[in-house]
Amino acid sequence: MPYELYYWDGIQGRGEFVRLALEEAGAKYIDKCRSSTGTQAMMEFLKGSHGHDQTPFAPPFLKEGELVVSHVANILSYLGPKLGLVGDDEKSRLIINGLQLTITDFIAEVHDTHHPISTGDYYEDQKAEAKARSTAFIRDRMPKFLSYFERLLSANPAGKGFIVGNGLTYVDLSLFQVMEGLHYAFPKAMRAVENDYPNLSALRDRVAERPAIAAYLKSERRLPFSESGIFRNYPELDLTS
């Protein structure tokens, strides 16, 4: 039985972190909201009108049989052992989950660069605040997160170019998506600091070259970045100082 992934149609968003794991592992899954009735089915789940005792707060969520798993880090923690994208021991699984939760924090701050006041208002209604938030993000927060992951990659005792241990985990895939998204949203800022993060840049290239991911990136299943997702390219927010 294939996994069922529920997320808004037409955007990568947070659902992309789950898609990358499923694609890398060659897992069978259905992107439900790309069907004509999928979004309606998702909304029924979110409203709890299906009578299910596992009502998610928001997408993405994953359904396997009667089990419903919500939140990106929680979904990946569940899928990791099944897809071979995390170690067998409890310690490594906890470490990887912690790193994914840190990425969750990072992604929330990326989102707030273009919606710092209200997610219910348009970007155009908060442009001045977004510019101030983006300036602080590029100056302070982005390097704080990137330096942390760069340090972990360089300090990995296995020395194989992965974040933990000597093999690919779902966090490596998520870091690929983070780097891709930042280069889309802030191309000038990222070019200015790219040499500061050689291990992250190398990881981005290495993941992109993996056969399953390379095939996915060339397929119609990989949606393009856009100004409806988490990573948005507004040139006025792409500052270098």
C-alpha cells in the first residue's frame, strides 16, 4: 500500500522535505492533493469531519493505512527507519530528530522574512517590516544556523560528508532543500557567503547528484520554487549587508 502525502497543491512548501525522503528511498506514495478530490479530502481531515481520532492541525501529514502522522519532523522520524534514512540505534535517531527540529526552527524564520507580522495578510501589506526582518535574518540568523550545520559536517568523525555517521540521513536531504531554497530566495546574499560554508555547498551538490534525487529534480513531480511557498524571491529583500 503506498503512503499518502497530504499537502497544498502547487507548492513545494514543507511537504517537500517529506517528498525528498520518499523519492530518495524509491518509496511508493501518492501526492493526494494533486488529484481532483485530494484537497477536499485534506480539508475534511483538518476539520475532523471524517471522525478520525488523529486529526492534524495543519498539513503536511502522512497517512499509512489507518495511521495519520503530522508535522515534518515527526513524519520523517516515523519514515526514517522504514526508508533506511536513519541509524538503527536510539541515540542516532534522537540526534537526527533533534537536527530536523532545528531545521524546522530555521524554516519558520525563513518564512517570517516575508510574513513577519501576519500570515493572514499579503506580503504587500507588510513590506517595510519584511525588509527589516530580512535584513536581520541575513545579517544574524541565517549565518547562525548555517554555521551550526557547517560545523557539524566538518566535525563528523566518520568524515564521509554527511551530517551524522557515514551514510545519508533524512537531515542531509533536508539540508539540501534548505540550501536550494536559500539560493532561490536570497541569491545575492548566498553568493556573498557561499565560501563560508564549503561543506554545506558540497552536501547540496552531492545530494543533487544522487540517482533518485537527480531523477526527481528533472521530473514533473518536483514543483518549482515560487512566491507562494516558504522560500520566496523578492529582490528588495535580498540584501548583502
